[in-house]
Amino acid sequence: MDNLPGKGAPLVEMDLYRTFLAIAETGGFTKAAEAVGRTPSAVSMQIKKLEGLLGVSVFAREGRSVRLTAEGEALLGYARRILMLNDEAVSLFRAPAVEGEVRFGAPSDFGTRFLPNILTRFARSHPAVNVDVHLDGSPPLLQKLKDRQLDLILYTARPDSELARGGEIVYTEPLVWAGLEGGVAYSRDPVPLALSVSGCPWRKAARAALDKAAHPYRIAYQSFHSAGQEAALLADLAIAPFPASVVEPPLQRFGRRHGLPEIGTYHLILKEAGKTGKATDAFANHVIACFGEMMHGQVGDDDEADISKKD
């Protein structure tokens, strides 16, 4: 029994985490008190109790508003995960049993990035639901949803596009120029690009940014999967528009310091094919919750700050 989890540390009540998150999201004790159904003084006492258990300050008071301390920022992700796991555990036993199948589509490159965690957690809370996963490009996924071949899809879209208004935005992230760390492909004239196939929102965004900046380029490599584009990057033969969160050594971000324009952001959008049943609704809500958690830990879009660390 010596290895029993939680034996050596104080246990934090769920209500303390919930109040902590309410304050972090509303920016003040009064609004948080309304959100959790308590008085401001009760909320203040809860935070004092939480800080006493942890031995650190999680908020810095600034007049009538508060901000997270460095310790509070670190706690934020843990609090969200703990509360979500609690919800999953309780719903497994208390929620009405949901059965059926969900035909779910997602962009191919997101299959390995996001789906394992999403599917694993959904299986815990809804073991009787079968999720049939289809990986494809965004345009084919939208067509399959329209044809009722799929019940629910995730797809990517540029913020200023018509497609961006077609569903619920669950994730937003900067697109950045990626290339080999210390490479010289970015400096070639015209700059060689490794892009996805025609119709990809990232391809359109990259070309639009270069066209607007009157920056000469050529499409040197094309691949449906990002792994094919990455191969060209690792050989220092091209640069490519990648989500900021996936650019890690031996790749690096390139930006204004290297004469390249900003690309902008992209949206990951969830869309359902009308009323498809409780199983699809349950999975859709689960996907939204998972990405909501991810958004609070996403990479920032200050590429100059990032580049200064890499150079």
C-alpha cells in the first residue's frame, strides 16, 4: 500500500480546482463567484485554502482584477485535466448509456497528433460507442459529410474563408514557415516551397502571404501528407507552412528576420451532418472539450521571439 497514489500529498478538493478555473477564466473574484454560485468572500477563502495546500500563490491581485502567477499558469493545465477526468469517471457510471456508431472524419495529418488522446478518453466514458475513423483531406471530408457518408468531421480552414463559418471552431493556431535548422533554403530566389496538394487551406494561406508581399517563390515539392513535405525540409530543399506547435528540432521557424511574411492562423472546425443521434452528439461534445483544454496550452504566435531562441 506504500505505492498508493496520493498517499504522500495533500488531496485538493474538486471545488477548489473549479473555483480556481472560474477566476482564471473571468479575471476576477466577483464574476467567478457568480459562475460557481458562491459569495466573493467564500471564493476568496477557497483560494486561500488552495494556496495553503500548495504552498504557493496562484493569483497576483492588481486592484479589482487578478492575474495568474507563474505557479498559477502551471496549475491551470492540471486543474483542467483533473476536472475533465473526474467528469469522465462520473459519467461512465451515472450518465445514461450511449450506444451506436460514429462515422468520424479528420485531416490525415491530425490523425497522429490529436486522435489517440481523444479516442482513448472517449472510450473510457463511452465504451459502448464505436468510432469509425476516416482520414482524408479537408475538401474530400466536406464532400463526404454532404453526401452523408460521415456523421461528423474536423477540417481546416482559413479565418477569412467561407468555410470558416460552416461549423464550430474548436482550435486555432498560427501557421509558420518551417525549414531545416541552420538551413539556407529560405534564402533562395525564388524560395522553394514544399506544399500539400491543391485545395489545402495551408497551401492557399502560404501562397497568399507570399503574393501579398511580392516575394518570389516556386512550388518545388508536393505531398498529400506532411511527412512528404518534411522530407524536403530535412534535406534543406524547401520550406513549408506548418502549424507552430509541430516545428521542433531539427526543424526551426523562419519569419520576418529571414525576409518571409507572416502567414496567419488557421482554424480547425467541427461540423456535424444534421441530427445523427446521441452517439455523435456525445463524441462531438467530447472533441470540443478536448480541444478546449489544448487551446489553453498552445504555442504562441510570436515568431520573432521563437527565432531568437533558435538562432
